[in-house]
Amino acid sequence: MGVVSDTPAPDTEDLILGPVLRRVEDGRATVWVEAARPGTVEIRAGDSTASEGTFTAHGHHYGFVLLEGLPPKASTPYSVYLNGEKVWPPVGYNYPPPVIRTRPDEAPVRVLFGSCRESSPLHTADRLPPDALDAYAVRLAAAFDSAGQPPDEWPDLLMLLGDQVYADEVSPTMKRYLDARERGPNAPETQVADFHEYTQLYVDSWTDPDIRWLLSTVPSVMIFDDHEIIDDWNISGAWRHDIAREPWWATRISAGLASYWVYQHLGNLRPDELAGDPVLAAVRASPQDASAVLDAFGRDADARTVPYRWSYAFDLGRTRIVVLDNRAGRQLSEGKRSMLAPEVWDWFDKQVEGDYDHLLVGASLPWLMPPAVHHVEAASERFAESPRPRVRRYAEKMRRAVDLEHWAAFHDAFDALTGVLKRVADRPDGPATVNVLSGDVHHSYVARAELGTRSPVYQLTCSPVHNKLPGFMKPAMRFAWSRFAALMGRGVARAAGLARPDFRWTRLAGPVYLNAISEVYMDGRHARVRIEGTKPDKRLQQEAELTLS
């Protein structure tokens, strides 16, 4: 029972987006929808039923339902109702029914991950190579049996690691939408400006029929990167000062963070955490119009006048997953720069304690880059804090021009993250593997950190899902991984007065330049990773597979 790829699902006037299956644990599941009108959203899965009233923001209506009492070790088809009327799946649906799968605790864990996905080929006239997530959805749907049940080899989680939408590089469809809309005089011509325009980014991306089906039946978690807001978001204190002078920026950042909370972050929360989330409580207290609540939250979250942690953690079987926000919470004061706020570092330290078999740390930006790039980024930070104004200005321009903003460009944070990973990997009773999962860099690879620890430590990078690396950059990235390039980069770092990192890392697989999706498979203390890329015929082909433990 498979997908008819590139065939739009039947329209339903009641459900604009979704259902999106988010967290599934302990017989409970959360399901998100965007409805065309306010009302009561009900989820029916076998003998389990739950409902919740919608909340409204800027004329858009959202339902977020916690379903409990799901049968253990089962795959249960579910349906969505709005005000008592069935709205999903629609009549004539060409895909397998959405299901909620409650996994056995002892079963292997499969985590699918990737980043950087522009809207689908249906909306972009195939101007990009084939979408890896589309291709994966087609293959997965085809694996359903004749009774509509998924196979045993089913992903437990889809982890999307940034740039789920592009607010600053809109698709042709979005550009036509912006051109046709009456906008304020200060709105940026080719970028979104307000909450309503942000909602259209998700419509542009998530109404792809294959993606819509995949999100309805595979649990997902997400974290933002810069393009959800704007390129170079929070690259430096000087950048924040400059962008604040743009007349459209205040509305943009408030809408960007508010819409991210609605469409992405809300579903990251564990069922046990929902009651304690202050934003959800405020939204539910103003269900008929939560616009002011969300606008104020977006503004305050950016200004950090109200603390809010975007990072989150949970267990999946015997795997500990910690996803870090390395964008919104950056500390950018000169001499005190860091990827994470002090309180988040403390939180992170606590999350990696405990008994588990594998640690997956999700972060949109890679911890380990090609060594040459690492050295140059580290030097750029030192030059940007030079006492000589001309050197500072030049370094700041270079950082923004070529995106020198990864962990290496936040030297203290790089060392701090390394220290946490090394401590965990060196515990006598520690996990079998420690892995950092990332995206952003538009090529995929696996690297091992030579830390001398009891357990191996890896950087697993998968990017892009649906984008591309400019052709001229491919030989440059290949060169960046070379020993000669590393020596050149080290010379730049030495000129900046930086010591050599106290460990090395080795690339084991890649670079893969195709649109790709990766899977980490963990069975007991065994683990492996697979990178699959899309070919011109829109099929996935394995590019690399490595045993991690």
C-alpha cells in the first residue's frame, strides 16, 4: 500500500496543515493541526480518544491534542475530527492511513535526521535536486502491508535540525504570494515580514503530499537555525546592533520566534512538560485571540527579558537525546561569547547524567568541521575582538560574508562542549557511543574525535535535505578536508595567537554533496549510521554506512 508520489492529496476545507504527529511515549502521543476555523479538535485512535479546543493567533487556528491510553507495542491508525466532523484522512486519500506506533522498550532505536529543506519540488518547479525527505516518504509508504500496517523496520523519530523554512530566501511560490499581498512600505521585498507571512512558509513546505503523510505518521522533533529568522542570525553583538536599526526587524523577530513556537517547538515538549510551559498556559488562557500573547513572547524571547529554554531532552528506549539551541540563546558580549547561556550549560550538564546506552546531542551547527575551516573560524573570533578597530571591522565583515559562526568561532563554547562529551564518553559505566548530530553546511559526513576516551565520540552531519551546495564550493570543501588545507588553516590560527586544539578528528565518510537523509540505528550497545542521497530519478541510494560501536 504505497504513495502515488507527486499526486496532491484531496483538498479538505477544514484542515489547512497536519495532522503532525509529534511526541509518542508511555502510551501517550501529541498531535498538532492547523484548522481553517476555530472549534474542537478530536483525535480518535482505536479505543483512545482525546479532544482540545483550538487557539487562535492572527486569524489562524491551531489544535494541539494529547492522546492517552494507547495500546502498547502496537501501530494504531487514527483520524482527526473538527467539531465532530471527520477531516483527516480525507475521502480518496492515496496514502496509507496515519498511525501512532507505540514502540517496545527493548526494540532497536532508529533516528532519522537531516537539515536544510526548502519547500518541495511541487512548489519550486524542480529548481533544486530531488528532495531526500520526499524520496524517503515514498519508500516508507510503499513498505506498508496490505492491511495498512507499517513494517517492523520503522523510524522511531524524525529529527529536523534547522532551516525547516526559509524566511529570507523564499521559494518562487512564496515570492508570488508576497508580490500579490498588500504589505507595509518597510517590508523586505523578498523576505517574510510578519506572522501571517510566516504561516504561508509552512503551507508552502508542509502541504507537499509526501511530506504531509510522513509528518502524520512518524514522530518528529525540531530545532531552528538561522534561516527560520534570517541569515547570520545572532552571529555577533555588532550584527544585533545593526539589524535592530532595520524598520521591519522588530516585527520580523517577534513573528519568527512566535511562529516557530507554534509550528515547531510546541511539539518538542514531552507530554509531562505541557502543563508547565508558561507560553502554552498563556495561550490557552486566551484561546479566542492569543495574538498579543505570542507577539509579546516573541519580542521578550529575543530580548531575553523573560527566560525561555528552547533546548530540550528526552529518552527513547536506552538512548538519551539532548537537542541544543545554538542560535537564539547565544551570549554575544565581547569576552563572554558563548553558544549557550550559563543556565543552559548547567541544564545540559544535568541532562547527560544517568544510565543509557547511547547519547545523541542534536545541534543545528556541527561541532567538528573540516580542520581547515575550524582553524579559520577560531582565528576570526580572535581577530573580531582585536584592540585595533580596523582589524575588528575587517574580521566582522569576513565573518558575515562567509558564515564564520560555528562552534569553532565560539572558542570557549567549543571547549566546553568537548569537555562535556569527553567526560560522558570516559565514564566507566558510560554509553557505548557519544554522537553530535548536525546539519547546516550543505554536505554530509561522519568524523571521529580522537579524544582517547573509553567510548567513541562522533560528529554526524547530514545536510541538505532539499537544497544544494553551489558547484564552485564542492572542490573547496574537498580541499578543506585535506591535510594541506589543515596546515594552511593552522597557520592562520597561529597568526591569531591561538594554540592548537588538544585533540584531532578524522573524517570517516563523506563528503556527500547530494540531498540526503541519515539514520542512526542503535540496538543494545551496537550502533551504526547510514547516509542516503537522492539520485536524479528521485530514489535514495546509500552513500555510506559505518559501524559506530
